[in-house]
Amino acid sequence: MSRLIIISNRVSAPKAKSDAGAQGGLAVALSAALREYRGLWFGWSGEVTDKFSGQINFERVQGVTTATIDLEQQDVEEYYNGYANRTLWPLFHYRIDLAEYERGFAGGYERVNERFADTIRPLIEPDDVLWVQDYHLFPLGHELRARGCENRIGFFLHIPWPPRRLLGSLPEAAELVKSLFAYDLVGFHTEEWLDSFRDYAIKDLGAVESEDDVLLLDGRALRVVAAPIGIDTAEFVEASKSPIARLANRRMRDSADGRDMMVGVDRLDYSKGLEERFLGYERFLAEHPEERKEVFLLQIAPPSRGEVESYQKIRATLEGLSGRINGAFADTDWVPIRYVNQGYPRAQLAGIYRAAKIGLVTPLRDGMNLVAKEYVAAQDPDDPGVLILSRFAGAAKQMEGGAVLINPYSAEEMSDAIIKALKMPLRERKKRWRAMMDNVEAEDVIWWRKRFTDALMGERATA
């Protein structure tokens, strides 16, 4: 059996069973794949060194071997904070107005990908299969090919792929897309993102589409696949019944004091539509005064990427909005928004989700959004809540049979969706939940991982 090497920006070492509830679904799935294929997980340690040495720190935890390197501060500023999070992230989430184009960023991004390639190359054996994760490492396959690596290499993108004309605003767009043809397989969460990639490759680079989702360019054959990621459904359902979850559920119900709770759980990021969510909720409060004291919104928004100015601005904006809405509508015994800037373990979140009559998942653009699936998995089958979901989330296609889909830019649609969810009969809530849960169970994270690795290790496409 071939050994699997996973390469990502950061490495999430498996946690002991007692801490497993704090580990994300992607880390769980990749760790399971590494155990099955006796593999290696390589990436940045998250630590900074004065001078890059290429020294690898090996560790074996819970049956998984990790290999990490430290980067220089300049690498972090240009490659991670710069090109990855101030150029690619906003552009790929359709926020061209926030994208920053600096040669230093692009240079640092190229340099770190070269350092990754130089460091991992000696560890690669002839029969190894490589799986590269996400937008931080687009050119890594090309760099490995340049160093004589002939192994099978797959790449999976966990964020959206922008439309052709939008991508064209990136100065290095053509080079970036060409570099992806160094891979044998490239995966996307949705057919929409795959179609956008195919459109650029064919119309701007002159790629030719062959059969079986294969694109041909300059003698290279690239297979593309849509594989929507799921959650570890069985584990999350179990977590929702744990003592930690039950305690969190009881505390939320006690604090709700008979009111209906809406919950949003999002990393503090402009792509999550939090400002628009607050404005939609404000519209609801203004249009339905009779409901004001019957409902409240719990918004959990852990901060991220605090070094980037646009993230500092969104935090300030949300603090101002929540203060304004609470000031305008609150009473001595009720506040409309509980706004919390910290994260919680997954088992605790499961209990919070279960206590919520409504789950608000309203990103302006998202590769997938697993919170939507976690909310569904945490529900009580006998009295499930209602998922209000942005039609621009990657999860929308899978959840369309049960979620109340909205345009997150429309405060009016959000207000209408909230009142619809609050008034929805139990029979309809059960029917909608069952339709979503069937998908969450069938296309879980193990299904996703197997779909991609089977395609990567199957018959190799030829030009």
C-alpha cells in the first residue's frame, strides 16, 4: 500500500481522546487517512525562527507522524498575513475591494512554497502519494515537479474559486492556474467552484477538456473533482449527548428564560456576513415588535488574523452595531444580542446548537461552512430547530431540501426568514431536519476523504 503524505500550511496533531471534542472535523478526517495509509503530515509549526534552517521537528501522536518547520518573521508577514490572507483570501471570497497586491507578498508566498518543497522533497519515497491542502500552497506541486518528484500529487481547495473575470484581477492569475496543472487531481467543494476553474483554464489558458473531468494543457493531464466536505457526523451526534453538551444545553435554556434562541457561530471574518446578519436581525426587531422579548441572538465570534487591518475593522464594526441595536431595543430584563468574542469546545457548542430554535449561517461567500452541518447534527429529532442558510454558502446545495435559504445581503429576506422559522410548525421542522440530516449522515467527512483519495489513487489521467 502506498504511503500518504499530507502537506498543509499548519499541522493539527491528533489530540488525546479526552481532548478530541476540541479538534476540527478536517483534522479528524486527515488523521484517520494518515493512520490508514501509515502516512506523514507536514507543514508549518506556527513558530518563528530568526533564520530559516529547514530543520524538521518530528513527533508521533495517536498513531500519526507529524513533521513541522519554523518560518522566519518575514515569511509569516509576506506569505501568510500578506499573500494568503490579504491577497488570495479576499479575492477568492469575491472581495476584490479588500484584496491587496504587493510584489513583496507574492515574493514571500513563492519563497515559502519553495522552502516547503526543498524541505519535504528528501522525505518523499517513490511510491508515496501526496495530498496538498488549500490556498496557501497552490504552487507547491509545481515546485515539487521542478525538483524531480514524479509521485501522484493531489490538491484540495477549501475555499471558493472565483469567477473567471474576478480572478483576472490577480496579476499572477495565469501563472497560478498553470501551476495547478502540475497536480494529478484538484478537488473543490462544489460544482460551481469547479466550473469557475474550468472556465478560466479553457478560455484564458487554452486548456482542452477531455472526457471524465480531465483538462489537458501543455502536455499535462489534470483530473478535477467536486467533493463537498462533511463533518464526523456520528462523533458530533455523540458529542451532543455528552455531559458537557447537556450542561451547556441546560445553561442556555435556563438563561433563555422561556425565550427562543437564535445562534450564530462564526470566525470573526468579513466573509461570514456578520454585519449583514446584525442588520437583518435589526430589521426583524423593527418589523415585529410583538416578538422582541420572545427571542434573542447569541453570536459567538472568535477573533482571527488580528494582525490584518480588515479584520480589526470588522471587529470594531460589529461591536458598534451590537451596541447600537442593544441600545435601541433592549429593556431592563432583555437584550436582543449576546455578542461573545471567544471560542468554545465542540462538545459545548453541540449543546448550545441543540438549545437554539434557529441556526443562523449566513456567509456572503463560503467554500462549504461546516457550522450548518454541525447545527443539523446536534438537533433533537423530536423537536429540531430551523436552519437559516445563505444560498452563497457551499453547503447550500446539499441543504436546500431543508434549510430556509436566503440572500444574506437582503435585510428584508433575513427578517422574513426569522419570523417564518419562529412560526414553523413542528411537523414541517421535522420534515426539513430529516432531509438535511440524511445528507449530513450520508456525505460525512469520511465519505469526503474517501471520495478524494480514491480518485487520487485510482487510474492516472494521461495527456
